[in-house]
Amino acid sequence: MTRVAIMGATGAVGRELLATLERRGFPCSSIKALASERSAGRRVEFRGAPIEIEVLNEGSFDDVDLVLASAGGSVSKQFAPIAVRAGAVVIDNTSAFRMAPDVPLVVPEVNADAVESHRGLIANPNCSTIQMVVALAPIHRAVGIERIVVSTYQAASGAGQAAMDEMIAHTRETLEGRAPERSEKFAHPVAFNCLPHIDVFMDNGYTREEMKMVHETRKILGDETIRVTATCVRVPVMRSHSEAINIQTREKMTADEARRLLAGAPGVVVLDDPGAKVYPMPREAAHRDAVYVGRIREDESIERGLNLWVVADQLLKGAALNAVQIAEILLARDRLSVRV
């Protein structure tokens, strides 16, 4: 049995981590819910029992085997090394360590063996990257991918609970004829809007969210030669990210071949019958574990081109579920310990 701590237990991902551990029957002998002083005295529920929030501090990890961290990058940078020194394995949901050369960046359906090299710290990729590589890895293994062009349609919940609350409030205000002029959580109000702006803009004109997809995809697939370009957009959807993905493969693959391949791929559900109006949608993907793929068709403008439409619940497969799946692999392989 494993002694578990959730770092950032009161946030949207933290609550999903607790629910996912419970739903999947992860063998916990004890569980700590850690958060900032603002959450002191609050409670979260796990397996029908209330757990009082403990204030995160340097002594929080003395009796912990596994830390699932989702409290923000600056918090992870401060406390993850402390947890590892205390003997815990940390699976970090932030961007703090994803591109560190000595930290595995893991999506279990794609590169589970990467956990073998961990030295106490494993990074959970960006939510948009996770669902994309789950869908593309089988194709890359089969025929190789030269280039990826992806446009995302990202739900408000990707920015946390406060962002969801704001979108609801702004939607209500707009319907009542009081269109909001300001936003606290986004660059502009997202209700009835699309914002081509997630995270900060960088010197190359891309946002940091877009460049995460570029660099993380190459690291996870283990191929630095893949050319990747992304445009990331926030849309007024509560939950589940959608992605329009165009790829150019190294060898020819037809749409039917891709459909058959993905139908047997781990973690993927193919919903692809446009004549019957069957294709993935965020409402149907919400609160479900799979990555849904549809609208699979050949790109008639280039050689060896394919288009795909990919949808997944970014709080589950894009965050909490992926982290718990990594923990399950560590447990199964007896790697839930720090080896240096």
C-alpha cells in the first residue's frame, strides 16, 4: 500500500486526482491533501471520508511515498525537490520540469518505458500535447510523421476553476444584455468568443502554450526531426479540449488504414461516421477517460497528408488520469522508489 500526497488538492486538477485515485482503486494506505494557507481548515472527500487540508510545508513529505503535484510551477519548483529528498516519487502536473533532460515526460500509452529512468521526478505533459500524442503515436510508429500542424480549441477549465466560474458569470451577463468588458482570468472575456492567446507571447510570435506542444511532442515521441507548429485558442467550452490536426507522414497511409490502426490503439476511441453525424465533441468527451478521434480523411492538398479531429477531457486524460496511470505503472514495475 502506498502513502500518497496530493499537492494542490483544492484545485480543479487536485480534485480530479482524488476522484481518479478512488475510481481506479489505487492502493493508498494513507492520503494527504496539501494546499496553501488559504485553504487551511477546508476538507476534501476521499472514499466517503472527509480529509482536512494540510498546509504545504517542507515537512509535508516525511511519511509519503508518492506525490501527485498540481499546485503551479513555482510551487513545484520549490517543493518537488524537497519531496524527492524525503524519499518520495513526484509526478508533477506543471510545466516546471517537462523539458529537463533528466526528467522523463510520460504518456503511458506512448512511452511508458521512460519511467525506468526516473530519479524521483516524472513530468506530466501539457494537456493538449497528451491527447495529440495518444492519437498520433500509433501512426508515427507505423509510417513515421514528418510534420504536424495543430490548431487547438481549449476549454475554459484548462485555466482552472476560477476561469470556469468567470465564463459562467460572463455568459449569464451577456445573455442578460450586460456584456462584460473585462476579464480576470483571460486576456479578454471568453463567453461567446474565441481567444488565440493561451499563456504568454514569446519573441517568436508564438505563445508559450504553442511552444510547449512543439517541444513536448518531440520529447515524448523521441524524434527531434518532427516539424511541429501550433495555434492554441481558448473557446467558450466548459470542459474537454478539441484539436484539428494535420500531419504529413513519411510513408503513405490511407484514411481507412489510419481508422483501423487507431481503432485498436490503447486509450483511443474512434468516432468517425460523418454521414450519421458521428464525430467527437467536447460535451460527449467530458468526464470520460478516452481520447476520441474522428473526421479522419486524407489531405488532398499534399502528398501523404492526413487530417484528424481529436477530443479529450483535459482534466482527466490531459492531467489527473495520465498522472494516476503513471503511478500505476510505477507500482506495477516496482519503481515507486527513488534510485540514483
